[in-house]
Amino acid sequence: MPIVTVQQGPRSVELKRELVKRITDAFVAAYSLPPETVQVWIHEFPAESWGAAGKLTADK
């Protein structure tokens, strides 16, 4: 059973729903697995809790 973890900034439920569907479909196609065996975990972090290039994302 594959478990996929996505770490990202906050997104709408609609976008997360589409992401989970596409990730699941990719595993089903690549590994010939039943979709119910694919799990996707989404960890969201607010913009003030992560940064890139030496700056908080909230400061961009």
C-alpha cells in the first residue's frame, strides 16, 4: 500500500481533492494497484512557518 506525503502551503479543498485524485490515478496506472490501496497525506504549513532563499514565505 503506497503512502504519499505532500507538504505544501494551504490550498482549497477543491484543489486538494483534485491533487489526491491525480496522485491516486498515477499510482493505479504505474503499479496496477486498486485505488483503495493508495493513501495520500497532505501536510499544510502556513506561510509564516516556512521559507525559501533566506526569507519567510509570508514576507514575499
